[in-house]
Amino acid sequence: MPQSWLVGKKRRSQQSFPPITRSEFAKYLERARATQYVRQPELAMRDASLLAFEFLYKTRVSEGVGRIYPESNRKDLMLETVDFKDVYEGVKISDFQIAKVKDTDVLRLRFRVLKRGRRKRICLQCQKRNAQDSSFCRFCGATLDRSKFDCKLREVWAFDSVRLDDPFVTYVLEWIEYLAQPYFRCSKCNEKVRITPSESQVFTCEKCGTQTTLSKKEVRRRLNVARPDSKVWNIGRQRAWQIMNALGIMNHTQRHWRATQLRDTHDPFELKEALHRATIPFEYVHHTESRALEKTEEADKMWQG
Ligand SMILES: [Zn+2]
Ligand SMILES: [Zn+2]
């Protein structure tokens, strides 16, 4: 049945999209976990963990897999070119930590967020940084009418904790544990068989005694990731997006689940504030009119005493 992209687009925008609740999201996770990778079955764990990570920590794909922030060849107002490149490698195994917050066991994560600083005017004479609107250098007094600009990125560590007993956390933990101690499943009894450095490349299942031979390359590949500074998701953003798309998760799906999280976790005051200030959250929350309204009314009532 031939369909133009416009038809699909139109239909999607006309449909009211239901909020993505946790039980709805669990289906996406299950789908990711059931992905059949013929040569590397463990990658299904990777996909599911990436998805769970995004949901739990309310992050973006790029905060998980890392990204390059290029700013090269950006022509600025003046004749000069601003040059910098910043690479964030993404979340590493050591960035996860099991900790306790107020007697609750949590999986704590550290990830890097980049914040853009103020634009500064660089004095051509002494190379020092001045406020963007200054006309004279406050260090050497030179006129700044022909100067260049720069804008520094500041690196900020963000921390976030989620409850260890959250069922979605198991998807993240499963993958980290695999990375730290790789294994494969016994073809006969499905028991975990640990991959350890070995000359013979023959691994014996402890339960049923079945012997499996892995290639040298395979053993090396699986052991290679078991270092604390290894990336948790060793893929680029493009690949991560491919994975998401294959699972049926589009940009708007993510906005919906974030909007649902927003609706479910914010108190009525905060939500009311957010809806007043921004149109995008409103666009996405308004499909769940009754809930949003309820919260707003609740806030109004509290306000009036
Ligand atoms: Zn100067
Ligand atoms: Zn076995």
C-alpha cells in the first residue's frame, strides 16, 4: 500500500498520543531485551540498558554515549574564526556507583554536562578576555573595535540517583555487570559461563560440563571492555539513534515519556509554573488534560487557602 510521508505525518499529528506510563515503557524495554543479535547476543542487553538509562536518569542519548562538540570554523561577528573542539566520551563503568541516600540503596550516576559560558571579547594586543560589550581592554587599554570573540564551554558534573529496587534499574545493572565480568550462555543449559583470560579458549559450563571454544578474537573482544574506564555504551550517537528508531522510539516518543514523567513527578505548583512559562511541555501534557487540569486546580485551591 503506497503511502507518501505526508500522509503518515498528517495522521500522526491528528492522533492524540497517549502518555507513556511506566508500564507502557516496560514494553519498549522488553522489546529491546528481546532483540536478536545473531553474532553478539549480549548486545540486546546493551540496547535495553541504554533505554532504561535514558528513562531513569532523564538524560539524552548524547549524555550516555558521549559526543564531540565541534565549534570549528564558526564565523563570528568579527573577522576571526573561533576554534575549539571538545570531546565527551560518555558514561564509563566507574561513573556508576551503588550508594545509600537517606537509608535507601541507590544507583548513583555521574555524567558530564557542558554549559556554555558568556561570550567574551579578546584583546588582540594582550590576548586577555573582556566583557562582550566593552570598547577598551581593561587590562592594557587598547581599543577593542577589531578584536575576536570566544565563548568557553564549562564542564559540569551532574549527579543523579535512582532507587536500586526500581525494576528498570536491573536492565542497567545487568549490562554493567556483564561488562565488568563478561560471560556467555551455555548452549545446552543456558547457564552463565564466565569468560576469563585463557590460553586454550575452551570454556566449561559448571552446571552441565559442556565445553565451548571461543575464537581468540572473541575472547579478546569481550575481555577488552572489562576495565573501569571502559565506556558503558561503546557506540556513537548515530548508532544509538538507529537502535532507538528500530525499537519504534522516535523523538516525539521521548518527549512524551519526559512529559509524562514531568506530570507524574512535579508538584502542582511546579507544574503550573512550567505550563505558564513554556509551550512545549504544555503541548505534550495537554493530551492528558484531566490530569493536568486536576493538578492546576489543586494548585489554585492550595493557593487560595
Ligand atoms: Zn588588552
Ligand atoms: Zn551448561
